[in-house]
Amino acid sequence: MQNLKIIFGALGVCALSASSVHAETVLRISSWAPPTHFINSKVWPEWGAMVEKITEGRVKTKIEYKLASPPKQFGIVRDGIADAAWIFHGYNTRYVATQAVEMPGLGTSGEAAAVAYWQVHQKYLKKANEHRGVVLIGLHSHGPAVIHTKKPIRSLDDLKGLKIRVPGGVGSLVGRALGVTAVKLPAPKVYESLSSGVADGVFMPMETQKSFRLKEVVPNVTIMPGGLYYGSFGFILNPRLLAKLSKKDQAAVMSVSGAEFAKLGRHWDEADTVGRADALKSGTKIAVATDAMKADYYARMKPVEDAWVKKVSKWFDGRAVLAELRATARAYEKTKK
């Protein structure tokens, strides 16, 4: 009898162990940037730590690389090849409503932009249903885009005809308005395009001076006050993966997403600060656009904004949305000073 108790006791321990293993879910995150990029070293790990803590270890995360090219990240999450990923909206023309945050002139940090972006998305932008097929867990904007070029830029006309890598979305519309010869490549290909002479410059945020080593291939940076534009990113999750979790864990995961995920946008600003310091240390010349250049730029951008307002009118009042987005971001910015 004693032996039977021991046997059944052992079986019980095994059953509990098997149950524990089964209950743990490892969420596979696809990333297209190098492991050293702050999205992989800070943003995803911090969110993952919040998820693991709030689910008491039942849900963990793991970053995987080279599962697909940057433009295909949405598809691999939708199809279940990866459980989560981050996408750049400019790589796909389906994203129009999300261009609200990309418009020039926001003039705030990436964190303030992200916080306002999420609020405005939940109130207005989601009516466009542009993330259908996946679960949106976060929205970010990189910091203000700047002009990285091989030669100095003293007027906007200096950009005309230059081969400039443009990102898609509003960034590409900016390039068109400035008369550049557009070079369309995903971010990981930018360094190669500049070093090989395929491109003369690029529109990207300051952080890329370090994260994508632009300091090695473009010695000039021109800053447009208010931001040349802002780049929009979505953080997405496979809906079937989420549905497999218990109701409790589903709610837990979503509770540290959305508005909480937006606060991780501070890492874009930290990276911009590091990128600028790194650029100056390497000898990169950083100039701020003159008042004349600024006036010229925003005059050229007005038709871009007007066209967007017209496009989104079937979903919401674009002019009102832009005003609310900017006011919300600027109000949040004041709370951080």
C-alpha cells in the first residue's frame, strides 16, 4: 500500500509538472532590426517583462530574427509564422489613417507623439480598420526625421535631383514635394545604398546615425524645426495566439499594451540623443534649417496635408484629428519637463 502511495504521488507530481509546461506560452516576436537596435534591446524586452510579471510567468517572450523582410512582417503575424512583430506603416500603401502622426510640424518627442497617437487612434483612426487580421498592441512614432546627406544642404533646392532613400508613407510624399529622385529600400539596406553610391542621402530620425551607422557614410545632417515628418510603427499580435490564452491572461497582456506600450516611446527619444552625440563625436556636421528653408518647406507640405484630409474624410474629420493629435502630444510634452 505504501508503495502504491509513492507511485501515485509521483504520478501526481508528473501531472502537475506537465500541466505547468503546457500552461506556459512563449510568444515568438519577429524583428527585422539588428539585435543591438533599441527596439530589440529595450522596447520588446521591457514589454516582455511586463507581460511575464502580470501573467505570473505563464506568458513569456522571445525575439527571433530574419523570419521575413520588413515589408512582410504583417503577413507572417497574420499567418501565424510569428506571434508578434513590429511594422513600419510606410512600407504598405494600405495605411492611410495612420499617416496622421507622420505629418510634418508635430514638433514633439517620440514619446509624446506615441501617447497622443494611441489616444487618437482609439478615438478616430481605428474606424479605418487598417490592422484587420491582427491585434494591434501598440503604436509608436520615431522622433523627428532629419535630412542625412553626403553634401551640405543650404536650401531645399539643393535636394532637387539628389538620390534620396525615402521610407514610404508621408516620408515619400515629402521626397516628391522636394523634387528628389526617390530610392525605395527598407531600413536595413540604407547603409549599403549610401556606401555604394546608390543613394546620396536619406530621410530618417537622428537615432539612425548610430543604430544604422549612418555617421560612417553621410557627414551632413540638416534638422527641420517641427520635424521633417514622423515615422509610424505598429506593434502587432496574432489573434489566434491571443485566443489560446486564458481570459485572465488575455486581459493581462492587453493591460500592459496600448496606452502602456505608448510610454515605451521614450526609447526613441533616448536613441535620438545617443545618435546625435555619436554623430558629433564622429565629426558629422549638424545644421538647423534657416527660417527661409522652414517657410519654404511648410508651404510645400500644405498640399500634402490637404490631400490626406480629403482621403480620410470617409472615416473622420482629418483636420480636427490633426489638431487634437498635436494638442494632445504638446500637452503631454509639457508634463515631462
